[in-house]
Amino acid sequence: MALHEKIRYLREAESLTRSEFAEKTGLSPRTLEAIENKGNTPRGDVLESIAQCWPKYAYWLLTGESSAPAHIAPAQQEQNVIRFFERISNPRPELDELMTKPEWFSRLVFMQCSDERNDLYAFIETKQPARSGIKQCILLDGDMNFCSNHGGQNRLVDLAGLLEGLGRSDLIKTAEMKLVTRSQLNALYENWEVQESALITPDLAKVEWLKKVHVNFTAWRMGGTAYEPKYSYQDMV
């Protein structure tokens, strides 16, 4: 792997945009673009700046080797991490601020808080960069709620409209629902990542309100922008 390829690989593995990477390392965006897009060979001071930001990759960056315990390549990080590099708080159908191409979307997962029925989040996992081993995702946290037939319902309809408008209505039909704990949600907003193993498949036989939430979730998958919840919040208390 050439040096310019390694630098792009490292940036993608750290879930950074070019502007974020340039700011962190002190490089100019133009220099970084020339390295990544044109294959320009980075100067020694460029490599030094990157190595100072990520000492654990310095040996790999210069040699391509990562056999010693203290020297690793970006792909040798934890393989089970869902990392959020983009966030949508108001999923309107006309939203045009997404950095990620819709064709890179791979799955949609709702995260229902296990001890608070009003707290619902979701993420879209993306397909790039597959080689990093990190699941890079878009966080959706715009007051969605499968317990509500008012604002929470409207936000879910907005999300369906966004996906349909982007030509990705297939994600509605294949959406998943998982449970997460309050502490895991708090950690998510501190670190902008969560372990895949922290996402629990709900046991619908144990909790009545969760069973009704799942019925509404199924109605959303079937209805999309025509979503109408079967159960209201009053049915779940």
C-alpha cells in the first residue's frame, strides 16, 4: 500500500472527514486532497504530524508492518464498534445536508431504551470503508417515538419520507429494532460509538409495553410515510 493510500485508510478508519483530519493534524485541506486524490508523496513534516496525532500507527505508516504488540494498523482495532460520524436530528424529506451517499446505506437499526419507552434512537450503517473493520454509521435522534401518535409519529413519517426520497425505501422494510440500556445511551453521546454486542434483541414475551412498541414498529415498516400506530402512549402505561 502506497503512502497516500495509507493516509486515506487511516483517516477513514478514524471516521474523520478531510476537513476534520486536516484540522487535527495541522495540514491544509489542499495538501490532504492532493495526497489522497492525486497520489502526491507526503513530505516528512506531513508524516511527522500524522504520527504525532496517532503514535500507535507510526510504525505501520512508515513500514507497512504491525507485528510488534505496540505497533498496529488501523484495521486491527476492535471489530465490533458502531461509530457515529454523522448525525441527523430532524429527518425531513427535503434534507440535503447528508455527507454520505444513499447508495452507501446498508441497514437501518432502531435503538429502544430498555427502561424508558419514550427514548428511541436509530442509526443507518454504511458500507464504507469496509476494509477498516469499523461500522461507520449515521445517528438519527430526532424525537422519534413508537409510543406516540403525535410528534413522535410525525418524526417517524419524516424518516420514512427521507428514505423514500433518497430512493432507499428498502431500508424501511428491512429495519431492525434492538434494546439498549440508559448507561449505553449516555456513553454513546460521550464517545459517539457503541458496541454491537450492546444491542439486545428484545424479548417480547416478557414486557407488555415493549410488545406493543414492536407492533407499532412493524406497522411503520409496512406503512412508511402512511404509518399509523396501532397503540397510543395511553395503551402502554
